[in-house]
Amino acid sequence: MQKTKYYSWKKGNLAKGCQLCIKGQKMVLFITGLCHKHCYFCPISEKKFNKDVFYINELKTNNLKKILEETKKGNSLGCGITGGDPLMKIKRTTKLIKFLKKTFKNKFHIHLYTPLELVNESNLKQLNQVGLDEIRFHPSLDSNRLWNKISLANKFKWGIGVEIPLLPNKEKEIKQLCDFIDDKVDFLNLNELEVSDTNSDALIKMGFKIKSKDSFAVKGSEKLGLKILKYCKNKHYNIHLCTAKLKDKIQFTNRIIKYAQSTAKPYDLITKEGMLKHGAIYTKNPKTTYNLLIKKFKVPKKLLEMDNKNKRILTGDWIVLELKDKLKQYKLAIIEQYPTAEKTEIEVTYL
């Protein structure tokens, strides 16, 4: 067992999909929110849960051109396909894998998550034929009835893994699963359990508690993961204990930074967290103010953008600070926002 430099623990090597994900080099393809299972710990948001919607990262779309744009914006070297259950929309899933492999060639690494309900030789064959690199199964910890389906994946050439949440009340079942998969998979991923808006009520009812005020991780989850790592020290597969801190501070931040680097406008500054920082001048007439900034204050056009929808001019934060005494008739602000499609503003400071 070895501690990594990104707040996680491992035995052996990380799966290729995990290596790229940690570096922020994987985009997320949410194929559908439909799923036969309704796990109480499922963290999927209400806008996706049990709905047939498609997202690439944070962008809702089913347009192939948009998918390409998002992939390039994030400088992605691969993607993780998730849901719901992608096998509920097997044609959509295989079409997208084929499209991405054809566009970006074999260097583009694709892994997919699925529960076992719809796993069969036909579905696995379709996924393998279009070039899926790595399949990750989500077996139930409440019943071992479908566990034998994992063996079907060995009929094909690809990476095979099992990925499960570290439910503090399921130590016995997790150990049984660890024993069962010993000769069937290449890796096991153990995810620290986290509380979300949609699973919080269920987790609280089961007696789970938050680890600390600075985390959404469940108390006892990581501790169980360390016990499982010790239990599996002689198993033949690789193991990664993926912590909530890794997802938040490393994987997500790295992905956001890469996205920011490719989408930042000339007037944007990129913060260490990957946010875009710029200034805003609110005005009833953006066109008039835009011309004023160019003609009177000699601001270069490349450092200005009219945002007619929000009645404002976007520009460098340093420009707003330099001109604030000369622009007293306007409402001025410094804004930090996500670089992703929805452009969520996380901090607005009015001057």
C-alpha cells in the first residue's frame, strides 16, 4: 500500500483512465440519466436523475459538433462515459465511441461505467468492436446475484475493472467482492463516499455523518478503504482508493485549468483554481460605452467584449481598476467565474 502525491492510496498501478483523469485530461460524457437501479447513495443531480438527457462535461447537448468543441476546449486526451446506465442507450453509446475514435484515433482513451443489470455478451461485444478501451463495473453490494457477469468481459481485449463506493456499513460485502474478482479484473477502484444534494437525506437516515466541516466526504469511508487495501495486499489486481480530496483539489481543478487555458479571452486572468477573472462595466447602452472606452480611454478592442444580454462590457480587471475614478457613472465589478459552458459566477465584487 502506497500513498500517492494526490491525496489517495494505491496498490500497484493506476488504470490508464485514472491516470488521465487525475491530470484533468478526460472529459465526462453523461450518456443518459436512465438506470434500472435506484441506489440510495447515487449523487446524480435532479436535472439528470432518471431523465434521458445528455451532457458533455457541464454542457447539455446532443450535437456532435458541440462535443468536438468541448473536447478541444478541454485539451482532452480521452473521456469517461457514465450515467445512469450507458447500456440503456447502447446505440447512442456505441455511436459516440465510434465517432470519437474515428475523429481522434486510438490515442483517445475511452472508459465506461455500468452496473451489471444490462451486461451481456452482445452489449460487451458492441462496445469492444467500436474501440472501448476500459470497462468499469458497478456491482451491487446488496446481492451477489449478478457478479458472475463480470467474467464475460474477459472474452474481449480491454482493461477490466470494478468500481464501488466505500459504504461504511458494507465492509463484509466489499471483502466478499474483493475475493470474488481476484482472477477476473485488472483493477479495483474504491471511491470515498460523498454527500450530495440528492443523496443527503438517505445517507443521514442511515446514520452516516460528514467527515469534517470542510468536506462532503462521509466519516469512516476512507478509513474503510484503507482496511480494504490491507485486506487485499495479496490480490492480483491493482487498487486505487480515490478520495474526495483528490476529486476536488486535483482532478476537477486540473480539468478546469486546462479548460480555462484554452477558452480565456485576452482580458481574462486565470486564477490558480482555474477560474477566469475579469472586470465588468454595467451600462444601459453597451454599444455607446464600448465606443467610449475605445475612443476616449484608448482601450484596445481585443480587451473589450459587449455582453448585451447582461447589459455590460467585459474587460480586464486591471482596466476597470485603473479607470474606476473616471467611470463613476457606471456600476463596476470584478468577477470570477468558471470557464465551463454555463459560466457560473462564483464571486462578484462591486467597486
